[in-house]
Amino acid sequence: MSDWRKDVEPLTLKGQIAIPYTWHVGDVGSRFLAALRDEKKILGSRCPECGKVFVPARKNCGACFVDISEWVELKPEGVIEAYTIVHYSHPIQPVKPPFAYALIKLDGADVGFLHLIKKDLDKLKNGLRVKAEFSGERTGKILDIDSFELV
Ligand SMILES: [Zn+2]
């Protein structure tokens, strides 16, 4: 039997798919987002086995395979662990560039929290302290924190 695959011309098709969708973020995600919206609070959850505090709050610990039921209110401040500055526009970007995606370790958390920094991009460095700036109009989404700013 011959291997017909080696003689096939690899063709491609260009396409564009836009699929509006809505999904339930779950009980834990709903409480996390409602706290942002209603109380300007950032909630994490603490694993009963390893003690790690996750933010956004999680329903279970992937390392310990246990449910998490302890909620932790985190301070809206932390340290930049990593960042990248975005200079190009794309429909998938949440805001107009330039801005930075930053991994922020909030005080009291054990994992990074991915969010945006919009100001002082030329001053960003890992290790700098930042604080959350909440949006004036909050609707129960992650951008209820408008961005983080240098302290
Ligand atoms: Zn754990």
C-alpha cells in the first residue's frame, strides 16, 4: 500500500469565526465577581491541605485534589512578578494600547493574578508595588478592576 500522504499538496483555507457566547462562571466565580462589583473586594480561596491562597478564588486545589471552602479577602495591592507591554491593537485586547499585561502577586496570595497596567509603562519593573484601581461603573466582570497602578 502506498503512502498517498507524501504526494498531497498541503492546502489551507482562510476564515474568521466570531462566536458570541455566555457561560455561567460557577458559584465560586460568581461570588468572586460579585465581590468586585458590589464591595470592591478581591477574594481568594485557601486550600485546606497545602494552605496556598489562590486568586481569583478557586473551587479546588489542582495540586491537592481537594475542595476549597475558605475565602480570603486580599489587599488590593501587590508586586509585579512579570509583565509585557502591548503596542498593537487587536479585537481580542480588552483595552486600547499601549498597556501592559502584568502578573501581580497580591499581598497574601500564593499565585499571580493576571491584570492590566495602563499608566507609567516606561517605569515598569518586576518587583514594583502596584494597587488596584476599581472602575467607576462595575458590572460583575474582571475589568471591574480597571487596572493596577504603581504605588
Ligand atoms: Zn492544595
